[in-house]
Amino acid sequence: MRIPYDVESFPLGKGPMVMLVLFLISCLFIFAPAEEKGENVEFWIFANTHYEEYQARVPIFEALHPEVNVQLINYGGTMHDKLLTALLSDFGAPDVVEVEITSIGRFLKGDIDEVGFVDLRPRLESEGWMEKLVVSRFTPWSYKGKIFGIPHDLHPVVLLYRDDLFKAAGVEMTEIETWNDFIAAGKKASRDLDGDGKIDQYAIVLDRRTESDYFNLLLQRGGGFFDADGNVVIDSEIAIETLEFLTSLFNQHKIATPVYGTWHGDPSNFAAMQDGKILSVLAPDWYVGILKSQVPQMAGKWKAIGMPAWEVEGRRTTTRGGTMIGITKQCKNPDLAWDLLKFAYFDKAGLINRYETTRIIPPLKDAWDAPIYKEPDAYLGGQPLGELFIELAPDLPPRYQNPYWSEAADLLNDAIFNAVTEKQTPREALTELAEKVRALIAKDQERWGEGIIDENGTE
Amino acid sequence: MKMERNRSSFWHQQQKIAPYLFIAPFYILFIVFMGYPLISSLILSFYEMRGFQSRIFVGFANFTDLFRDPIFWKSLWNTTYFALGTLVLQLPIALLLAILLNAKFVKGKNFLRLAFFAPVLVAGVFVAIIFNLIFDQRAGLINNEFILFGKEIGWLSEGKYVMPAVILTGVWQWAGFNMIYFLAGLQGIRQELYEAAAVDGANWWQSFVHITLPSLRPVIAFVVVVSMIGSFQLFDLPYILTNGGEPADAGSTIVMYLYKNGFQFMRLGYAATIGWVLFIIIAIISIAQLKLLGIFREE
């Protein structure tokens, strides 16, 4: 075919002409009117496993609402930054969005009425959802009396342990009730395997670089960084004692090893588990899901019990991680978004599918009767793991949210590392930390002319 | 008559305006995407956000806070440490590689050049993930294969080894890239100079010091300045390698601290201040280097 135009006669030759044509075609795509198919709902996600779940579920929702088109967008780890920019510029935010528990704090800064999410409390209360959900799970998504998200999960934590290796050391883990019992058992099981005088098999693996395991222990005891009223309580006696305890597991009792690599999900940590160097780990439900997919060859070697308690009959669990779903204030049809929220989080068929793929237990109590949660789990040698999680779920401690969580956690990581590596005593580290964070908040309040929040959560 | 004058003035005007129209696209894009943000961020550095909707004028408070902020100083030191590591370790290695791969006796030069250049094609995030495994204290390749100084080094778990680990990773990733600049510079040196020196009885070292290095001066200046700017903007490699600067900010850099303040702590004013202070630091260092290397000197 011959082009009926002499391309060489185009000013400046062929190259610029090709560029011009490409430019015009791009403009055509950009300015072409989008295909109208009823109403659009944009839904942003940061977790791949959630994205896969919703990809399968959205067509069902669209079939129930034929006029609706759900745009599912998975931005991965950068989603929270994009959401922050969209809310700051008052433009481009999605209608519906999932937010991660350590990231929500920054979105609560400033005046409570200017927070970018719709307060869901009126809808939750008028439709009776509050009673149907585990109420302590609203605390991470609530601030000053408003609820900005529905909890995706409970994330109860259990002690996952190597039954074979503890038994070989003469320990029956199902008899463990308290942390003191665990220390005694751990001393028996932590051993030097190759005779070089150094312990290489540790009773437990704990993170000393970040707040993760310290916070597991602190929440279990009913402590926290902030209390329900937003006060800094990280220098309370309970917080100091807990850090002293964590430090003693490493330095005094020598039954804990720091995480291999940077966190519990690091490949080198999994390698150490396979080598039998790690006998137990504090595992939320989602971590069991990660283990199953990353180290399937360890199937049958693990068992689970509730966490050892701080006192006899004490709480046997804590909570780690979490996600919420919320509606942004830029959403044009909150009623439709609300329907999508309920479909994604409260539909029992969807929740069963979620447990099958991720081992995540839902906060919706009605859903716990489903037979799937009682099924034996092959990864745990036939132990019905779901049953254990559901047994622990009602006892979950609250985790109070605060706009200063990100700054606080960043400094808390340093304090824990300094205490465990004996650069500071736990008391020094936490007292200094609490002073820093209080000063930070006081300075902002002084600038903003804000008073201290009173007990009713009003200014 | 009148019409003619109009027409000629139109031509006259048009000729005056046309050049500006031709360069307009660049300036419009520059103003929208660079100029406006620059000025806006300078203004922002005198404010602090109060949530998402309002901001408060704080004068120079962000600057005075910054100079009293121990994490900023730690991040500045870490970044400077990396920049120095680049200067004394990475660039000499790059130059050495360039000289070797320019030498006549080396075989398979093209393959080796590609091999040394290849790491720069790998995204920083993947490099960080791979080196995370390599540097692991107990399971990592380095500690298992080379027992350095007779002990197991906590590359990423002990504060003092964190930045050396980042520098070594930087060497692996960037030395080959800088090698290409040096190689281009070496190939531009006239062969007759070496021949003349050889006739005068100069040995290899003498010709290196008196011919190669002086001839490479513009290339060295360029590579040093660009590497220093890149070093001070270091972010993704340590962010992944040290999981956000851990332990205890041992791996924190200026841009990482800027990112944390802006996006994690919602302190956009403070983040803008860090950005401007970083800009001033880079500007001073670059000018000083160019002066030292004699680039402003008239030949």
C-alpha cells in the first residue's frame, strides 16, 4: 500500500510527522468521552491478597447492582501516599478505600471534622452492626468518637511452635499457661546443637528492631502507646515492665533470638525455621497464611496454642496488624459505597473464601458458625486452627488509634533496639520516648491553639 | 499603503515573537512542573500543616527545629558518610575498572564492559532485596563465605555496619556505570601523548599521573559532581535494605527523613524545609567541588 502523501515534504521530515501523529492519537484517547455504564465506584486497595479476593467478588456485586461499575485499583505499598496526596489536594480520591492500621494515624491529623473519611458510626448504629462485630476492633479506626472504617479482620495472635522439637527437649507445650512457664520450658529447649558453646536453637524468635513483638506483649497486658483519650502512656509501669521482660528473654534467659533478616517474613527467617533454629513465634492469623504459602514444606511441623498469659487465667492473645474499609468525603454516592462496604466485609460467602485463601478470621461474629473454621488444618498437623482463633477472638485487647502513631512508632523502634542491645535501660528508653512524643504533641497544640482533649473526646 | 505597513509590522512582530513561541513549551512545562512547586515548597517551609485543610504560619520555626533535631543530624551524617564512601571507594574502583578495560592485554572487553555495567539496569528495590539476603548476619552469603576480621558481622543489625553495607551495595550497583564515563574519557586521550612520553622515558605511573589524570579532569569533575548529587539524594536503596532506616536510624538518609516527615507524619512544612536545606547543601558542595577541580578556571 502506498501512503497518498509524500512524507518527506512534511516540514522537518519524517520523524516530527510520526511524533505529531502519535500525539494526535494520544489526544484522541485522552479526550474521548469515557464509555458510560451507569455509576462508577472507585475502590483502592494496597494488599495483593485482598485485590485477588475482590477481583472474584466484584462481578457478583455488579450483578446485584446492574447500573454500577466498580473500578478496582491495586496500588500496592504506595497506595497510602497516593491517598494522602488526593485528600490533600481535594481531588482524585477514590470513593471506597482500604487503609492499613499503622497508616491510618496520619489521616486523622488536624480538626476532626476535616478528616477525609465519612463517619460511619450513624450507619453502623442505625443498622445494628455494632452488636454483630467484635467491638474492640473498632478502636484502631476510631478517633474522638467517630468511626472512620469498618474492620476487615481481628488478627488474633497465637503461639505457633515446633511440637516435635519441644517434645524432644521434654516439653509438653499444651501445658504452658503463663510466660513464667514458657521461660522454664524455653530454657530446656534452647540448646547448643553443634557443641561450639553458642546457643543455636532458640525457644522463640522476637523482633528487636521494630515495635512488633513488644507491642504484641504490651497490648496483651492491656497497655498501649496512647490510651483511649489520646494521652501518651508508653512510660507507664506496665510498659516499662513489659520492655524489661522482652529484654530479659534475650539477655538474661537467653531463650530468644532476634529475627533473622529484617522482619518475621524475611526469607532468611524462614530458612532458620526450616533449620530448626527457631522453635516458636508469635503468629497472627495472617502470618500463618504467609507461612503456608512461603514455606509449604513445613506443613505438619507446627502446632498452635494461645499466647502464654501474664498471670494464671490471664488473656491468651493479642492483636497484630489490620485493615479497614472506609468511604472518603469525595465520594458522590455514599449510599452505594456503603452497600459495597457491606458486601465486601459482611457477606458470609465472601468471608469463607477469605479464610480459605488467607486464614483471616472476620470480626463478624455471626460468621463464626461456618463449618470451615472447625476444619482440621493440615499445615498444623490436623489441628483446627480456626477454632482456636475464634475461641480467643472475644478477648482481643483494644488498640487505640492516634494521629501521632507514625512518629511514635518510629521513635519506639529506636527505644526497643536501644533497650534490647543494652544501650539504655528500658525505663530510660521509654521515659525519654514519652517525653519526646509529649513535647511533639504539645508543640502542635500550642501552634494550633488546641486544648487537651477531655474525657468525652471533645475539645 | 496603510495595509502594506500593517502587514510589514505584522511580519516584524511575528519575527520577534516566533523564537519565544518555539521555546515556550519548555518554559510552560518548567513553570508548571518545576517553578511553581519550587516556589510553593519554599513558602510551605515557613508553614506547618494542621491536618488536611489548613496551615499555620510558623516563621523560621521549621528551620530552627531542624537544626536541633538529632535524627536530621544523624541522617545528614549517614548521607555524608555514603557520599564519602562513594568518593573514596566507588569512584577509584570505577576508574580502575575503566583503565583495565581500556588496556590492550585484557581479552573479552565488550563482554566485561557489559557485565560491569549491567547492575545499574537492575532496579534499586531488587538490588536492596538481594543484598538484604547477602548481608544477613547468620544466613547471609558474606558472613558464611568470608569470615572477615574473625567474627560474624551484623551488617544490617548493628548500627556501625549499616552504612558500610549500603556503601558496598552502592559500589556494586554504580561503579560499572561510572566506569563508562571514565572509559569514554580515556578513549578521548590522544595516543600520541603516551607515545611522546614513552620516547622521553616515562614509565607507566608517570604517564598515568601526568597524562591520564590531567586529561580526565573534566570527566572526573563531571562524575564526582553527579555522584555527589546522587549520593545526597540517596533513598530507595537504604529504605528497603534497612527497612526504613533501622536499627535506631542507623540507615536513615536525608531524603528518607524528608519522605517520612512528608508522607508518614503529615508534616509537609517540615519536609519542605528538609528539602530546601538539602538543596543548599548540594549547591554548596557542587560549587566547591567544581572550584577545587578547576572547572571555573579559564584555560
